Amino acid sequence: MKIASQETGKSRRARRSETIILFSVAHQTFAISAESVQEIRSTDSLAGSATEIEHPAIGKVRHTLERAHRIYYIVNACAHFSLPVTRPTLVLILRQLRVAVLVDKIERMAEISAVHALPRAFDGEERRWYRGLAYVDDHVIPVIQPAGFLTHEEFQLLDRATLAADSQREMEGAVQA
Amino acid sequence: MTAAENSARDSFVLLQVGERRFALPADKVAELAPPVRLHTFPHSSALVAGVIVRRGRIVPVYDVAPALLGSESPAHRFYLIAQREFGAAVEPSALPVNGECELATAEMQPPEAGRPAYVAGTLAVGGESVDVLNFEALVAATPQAAESNSSSRDEARP
């Protein structure tokens, strides 16, 4: 009994809290680990620095953003989650992934002690979208899986589309000159 | 077989969904939970309406009314918590019900030919024929298939 009680104490101490950012898209609240977000900017600040891109198979990406010589794909969260289209005001630039996400607003930050596994009943795209579920102030909120915004194949398609668009712009520039 | 095993085999929970009564084997049912907040978020899983929090666990809620009744979910008062099997794992799952649940002991008869796969059999309860649900088959059915099953069932009945 004594050993068991010590182990319980250890597991309690080992439980690590995580800081999350709560944001909303089309009146739905989502959570994302604060560690996954490099920067939050207003969409107004992107004017002039975002470049249009179009791929028929990936309608949720309409713009790219260049930062530190890397192309970031801007994903419209409404389109990603199949929610009604809204006018996003903020963009979350993710860390370690070439993805930025358009969202409506940041609600607040919070600390959570656990991310609960998504029940097995959920067997659709949400298994790629979410890491799990968090229970925050009597609300169950999905915790975003950052790598779920774009698949490896989608990155490849977008990279090719970006290269093609760059070549097109260079040709048009040469013709005008 | 012991008396207890025999009793468990023939025990069913009768539940009310809309205007109709159905039955689930009692050994699949964990409890009848009071009405609590339904939490929803974007997903693409058929029949899943959202989740509730019950005894500290997050429990998925299946909206089975379109499958069973061919119509939208009627106002419900309680959640029947049943166990759904995923291979070796078991997950509690909630079914919205009207609250008129009761325990019945009866012998299940095999389903008539052509009934949907989610009908495991029928019970004769108080002069009424009640469909016994195969929970796994019910929640695995797509809404379209279930509606089609529901329509064909209605057409087959006088």
C-alpha cells in the first residue's frame, strides 16, 4: 500500500500543465498549444507582404507569406474546418511548420493539465485535425494538431504551384521589360 | 447456465426515442444520465452529435433519431450510457432518450427477414413488438443507409 501511494504521488508530480491559446473561428472555440505558435499578427499587417496562390485541390490556401526566406502557406481555418466563412482578423504563424492560420479572434490563454484522447466514435477528418479534447471552465474544446492543417502531399502540391507562379511572374516581368 | 446468467441474457432496457420504443440488452447499458450540456465542435463523423462529460469522462453522443425514426432528433431529457466495443476496447457512448426507460425481462425473437442490420430481434412487451437494437450495427450505419433502412421498414409494414 505504501509503494502504491508513493507511485500515485510521483504520477501527480509528473503531470505537466500546458499553456494553450483559445481562439475562435465562426463562433467555434479551439485551443492550440502556445508552444506551437510563433507569432500572432493582424491580417491588416499582412497587406503587401502576402502573395496570392491558387490550387484547385486546396481551396483553403489562397495566400503565402515569406518569412526568413521560407514560404508559409496561409490556411483559412473556416475552410479547413468546413465552417461558415467569416472575415478573419488575425493570423497565427506556427512554429516548426510552414503554416499560418487565419482566425477570427483570440479569446484568451489558459493552462490545462491534460489533453483527453478523442473518443473512438470520432472517425473522420477530425482525427487528423485534433490532438484531443481539453476541459476548460466547463467547456470541452478541441485541441488543434498543428500538423493537421496541411498534409505532406498538400505541401508538395502547394510548393509546385508556388514555383510555377514565381516562374510566371518572372516571365511577365521579362516581357514587360 | 446459472440463473444469474440466464437473467442477464434475457434482460433488456426499454428506451423511448421520439414516439417509438426500442430495447437494448441490459448488459450493454451502464446507466441513465441526467440531461447535461452537449458540447459540439467541428467534425465529420456520421451520427455523432457531440460529447458530454459524465463522471469526469468525455462521452460521445450519438444522434440515432434520424437512423431510427427517419427524422430529426426529438426533444430528449436524458442520456442512456451504453458500452460500444472497438475491438478489445470498450468506450462509453451516450444515446439521447426521452427518459421513459425501464427494465424488461423477455425472450428475444429473431428479426423478420429484411429488417435493418441494427435490429437484432424483437420483444413482445405489453402487447407491443419492440425492436432490440444492435448498438454496434446502429452506430456503424451511415445516416443515408439508416434512413433508407427506415423507409424500407416503414413501407414493409401495413
